[in-house]
Amino acid sequence: MILYQPIIPADGIVGWRILQATYDKQFETFSNDTLLKRESDYFRENIGNIKTAGDLVKDTRLLGIALGAFGLDDQLPMKALVQKVLEEGSSADDALANRLGDDRWVAFTEAFGFGPGDTVKTGSVEDMENIIFSNKTQSFEAAVGVQNESMRIALFAERELVNIATDLNEDGEPTSIDTKWYNIIGQPALQKMFQTTFHLPPSFIQLDVDRQLEIYKDRAQNFLGTDDLGVYADPEKMEELTTRYLAQAQLADYQSSQSSASTALRLLLGS
């Protein structure tokens, strides 16, 4: 168990500003946790021996770090799925990583190179050190989320939304507006961020994805002035979105607590 827990002394935008100001120091302290260092050392010492997707899936400790680096650690029990994603790679349009509708799977399989025609990367010290660092980053964000889920989502969005904003297709051209939004729909954390920002109810995710796309684009025009997620390659635009999201999340939490308090009072009064 990792002992260090991030310090977040306030909610909402105030807490976010403090987390941003102290991020580097807190992340350094977190990274020096004994358990995290031990797992990182294990990965560093053993990943070079992994030659196939099957080899990786058989070693639960290595696989946990590999998946954790892409925020996919909840998929650890799904070893057959993970192995299939790795073995199929991402070069074919019908490869499983492409069909899952979540770019994290594409990045995951490309990071190891077990797919057809790919070069296995487990022997690359630089590439595997990147995996270790990404796992530390994701682990830190998970620790933040234990205390404040909205801030975990904001930290994740700062990285992943920029990737979506700058994503290129196979011709080297920016991906379409619709493709970018489908990637939002495919990633629960980003979907939660935009649902909250746009005042969409939890039941929204039960709609057909094409209908979700229409609503997202319409709300984006109304709330943000554009439905093109490419604008979030600009750090200032990203910060504006994050601030709006955290303000809405804090308001939603307040309204929920007030509703809960009102319900409790009615029960006490017997009404």
C-alpha cells in the first residue's frame, strides 16, 4: 500500500490552484514511496525478458504497471482481452484496439509493439522508462481521486484531452471533429468532465452514441463557443475548460449535499 497521500486542502478552483502550485513537489514525494519504487524496479529489471504478448500477460506485476501507465489498470483481470489487443496491434482498421473506441488501447498496444509487422519495444530502455513514469503519473492521479474525484478527472484531462486535440489520422491530417468527440465518449473520465460541464444528467450515457455526439457538439457550441476539440491544444483554452468544469462540479456537489440534508431533515421531522 502506498503511504503518501496527496494534500488537497480545499475543493473546487481554490483546491485546484493549490494542487497545481504544489504538484511537482507532491509528485516527487509520491514517486519515492517504497512500494512504488519496488514495483518500478521490478518492471525495469524484468521487462526486457518479455518477447511476446503472452509473456507480458503471464506476469501480473509487469502487466499491472503496463496497464496502469495508460489508466487501464481496471482491465487487469481481462487478460484474454489484453492479450488480443496486444497481438493484433493497431495498424489494421479492424484491430481490436481500434474497435474499442478508446485511444488509450491504441497507445497501449503501440507502446509495446507486439502487433503484426511491429517492432517489439520491451528492449528499449527509453520506451520502458516512459512506461514507468506514466504509471507513476496515473498512480498519483488515482491517489488524488481518492480525496477528490473531480481533480483526478481534471489532471487526466490536462494530458489526454491535449492528445485528442492534436491527434492525426493515417494521412497525417488532424482527425475529424466527430472522431475527437467519439474518443471523449469512449473514455469515462472525459465523458464525466463534459457531462458535468454541460449539465447533462447521468442517464445521458444510456443514449445511442450518435445521439450523444449530436448533443455534445450542440452543447459545446452553446457553452464553449466551438465544437472543435482541437482548440484544447492551447493551454489557455484547456485551463478555461478545467476551471469551468471544476466550478460546475463544486456546484453540483453542493446542490447534492443540500438535497441530502433536506431529505434527512424531513425524515427527522417525520414529514
